[in-house]
Amino acid sequence: MPHLLADAGSYLLIIFSVVALLVILVALVVFTRYFRLWIQSVTTQARIGIVDLIGMSFRKINPSIIVRSKIMAVQAGLDDSSGITSKSLEAHYLAGGNVPLVIRACIAANKAKIVEVSFRQAASIDLAGRNVLEAVQTSVYPKVIDCPSRESGKDSLDAVAKDGIQLMVRARVTVRANIERLIGGATEETIIARVGEGIVSAIGSAQNHAEVLENPDRISKAVLSRRLDAQTAYEIVSIDIADIDVGSNIGARLQADQAEADLRVARARAERRRAMAVAAEQEKMATIEESRARLVEAEAAVPKAMADAFRTGSLGIMDYYQLRNVQADTDMRRTIAGAGPSKK
């Protein structure tokens, strides 16, 4: 019996030693993996415990990203009241967001003291696919956009004043990011298209190109008055006309082209009238020839009628000679008058 108790105590001692060894190994692994991050968190007052670090690993979250992001926020003066907690950082990481980029954006906005950006707002912008840090930087330091853009391949915006003179304009648009409209707002392409349309419209409403050359700022004022930044992610600060060049006389060219077209139409109409006149003349000549044929046919029937009259006795020889005398007198008068003898 004492021997059995000794064996049981030995087994218990061995089990206890194995468990203690496993606990020591686990503690050593935890210490090796998380101690450095925990020390950084404690010394910087980031307030992320060792249990939180272990839980991040189970939730498939990179602890170093969360700890370093929280340390950046704390060192920049952003505390938990700003919405930057370890739980919110973990939630944004699990949602697929870029946690360090969001923290840097919040720090930049806080240091600039020009635009207010909360962590929730910055996280929403980041999850929407926008570069929130670039948006904050654009809000602090306005961005200059070329109009037309260099990617379009065009060197200038071409517009025509009312006097027909073409003007080639290059403009620069200074914009500031509007954080509130960044999600769902139109991008730079919309700003460029609207400003280009406004410049073309402003030049087109000018009475002559000299007015535009004398006062280029009238274009800027006309475009700015239209509030072209509505429903966009930017706020237009200013529109500056960088250069204006005088092009060709589009009005004169259009008038010349119109005159040439009118001339071609007039020629076509005249040719049509000439062709119709020629056709009418040919129809009349055909009618005359038809009448002559009928006359010849009628004259050919006269001798037959006279022969029938002789046979029936309706016409005597004296009547015939008298008819020949009348015809001879008629031919003589025509000869004297210069009309020529009649055809027999």
C-alpha cells in the first residue's frame, strides 16, 4: 500500500512538472512575441494590454500595426476621446482599411487646425477607396489642376467669340478638398470638364475677342459664379487664366464656306433651269416638225382632191387655169416682197 501511494505521488509530480513546463514555455513564447510591443505600449501610454495583444493574434490581426498606430495617435495628442481606441483600430483593420494611413490623416488634420476630421470620418473615406491622407493634405495645401489636363493631349481650350475670332485658352484651377463631400463626390475630371465648358461659354458670349483679351478676369468671374464645384469632392478656390492666344478667323471661314455652298446651290439650280429650258425647246421643235409633217401630208392630199374633182366634174379646166393664175400672182408678190416663191 505505501508503495502504491509512492507511485501515485510520482505520477502526480511528473504531470505537475510537465504542466509547469508547458506553462513556462507558453509564457516564454508570449513574452518573446508580445513583450516588446507591450513595453512600447506601456511606456507610451497607449494602454494596450498583453491580453489584448494575444486576442489580436487569435482574431488574425497584426498586433504591431495596431500598437504602432495607437502610439502615433497618442504621441500626436489624439486620445480615446477622438474615437481612436484599440477596438476601433482593430475593427477598421478587419474591414480591410489602411490603419496607419488613417492615423496619419487624423494627425495631419489635427496639426493643421484648418479642417476637422474624426477617426470615423477618415475610416469611412479610406474604406470608400479614397486616399484620405492626400485629401487632408489637399485641404490644407490647395492643389492646382491644369485645364485642359495634360493627359487629354490638348494644349488649349478653343472657343470662338461672337465676332468669329478663335481664342485658345489655358487655365489653372486651384482646388481644396472638401472632406464632407469626399465620399460620393465627383473627381478632378468633372472639375476640368465643367471649367472647360464654362470658359468656352464665357468666351462665346463675348461680343468680340478684344474684350476677352483686355479683361481675362471676366472669364474667371463668369465661371466662378456658376458654382461648378457643386456635388464634387473639391472646392474651387480660384480660376486663373494662364495664357490666351488668338487663333484663326473661324467666322470668316464659315462665311466663305457658306458662300461657296450657296454658289454651288445656285449653279445647280441654274443648270436645272437650263436643262428644263433645253428640254422645253426640244419639245417645241418636235411639235413644229410634227406640224410640218401634217402640213406636207395635207399638201400631198391636194393633187388627189383636184384629180377627183376633175373626174367628178366638180372642177373645170377654166377653174383650174384661174387657180393657177391666182397662185402665180401670189408667187410674184412674194418674190417682189423678198419672201421667195411658194412651194408647189
